[in-house]
Amino acid sequence: MNVVYNSDNYYVVEFADRRGFELVDKHSRRSTFFHGDVGAKFAQSINGVIAEDASAEHIDEFLGNFDVLMGQPLVLH
């Protein structure tokens, strides 16, 4: 598990062994998981966004485009 990004609004974790990324919206307490080819494309996209402008506002704006996909509620164990 590798934390890729952490802000007041979003949290992105990479699970290299599963070739996947979990994206969490901290305010709505929902998440989604990208893996396989979609996970690879997500990694490429977020790395491009970070290279373009590493400000939290810019990255959060990009991650906000995925809000509609975050249907999995967070559950504490």
C-alpha cells in the first residue's frame, strides 16, 4: 500500500500487488477502486496532472471528476 495523494478532500492509495488504486472522497465518505487497465490509465492521468500543477486545488479538481463513480461507502473495521 502506497499513499499517492492526501488532501483535505481526497485520499488516493496504490495497491501495487493488485495493480489498483483506491480513491476516497473524505467529505462524502465514499470511495471507488480502479484496477487492471483502468488502474494503469488512472495512474497515468494522475501523474500527468501532478506533473502539470502539483497544487492541491488542481489535483482535487481533477479527482472531483470521479465523484460520480464513488458509490462504495466507507466502512470502518
